[in-house]
Amino acid sequence: MHRLVAVFCGTFDQSYDVQHPARYEIDQLFKAEKAHLVALIQINSQCELKLDDGPTLDSNIAGYEADS
């Protein structure tokens, strides 16, 4: 669980980029940035948990395909 919390925190920090537009809340992001945030969370979670892509869906977890 702690690993996923770290993934979420790191991904939010990456998306907010507080040094430039000075945004601190998800409501301050544009629609496209929110969509990108979801994709980054998926990618960063797969990397952290060392999950492979599924043949059809997004991830392969213990032999089962999962979609995020």
C-alpha cells in the first residue's frame, strides 16, 4: 500500500508542476492534464509493481488481465 501511495504522490507532484503555474489542487488542472494524470498513474503503478502489459487489457496481474 505504501508503494502505491508513493506512486500517487509522485505522479501528482509531476502533474502539478507547482514551480511554473503554481497549482496545488486537481480542480486547477485542465481536462487534458487530468486525463494525462490518469495515464501517468497507470504507467507509474505498473513500473513500481513490475506488472507486464496484458495481451488485451492494460495489465497482467498474477496471470489475470486487468484494465485500469
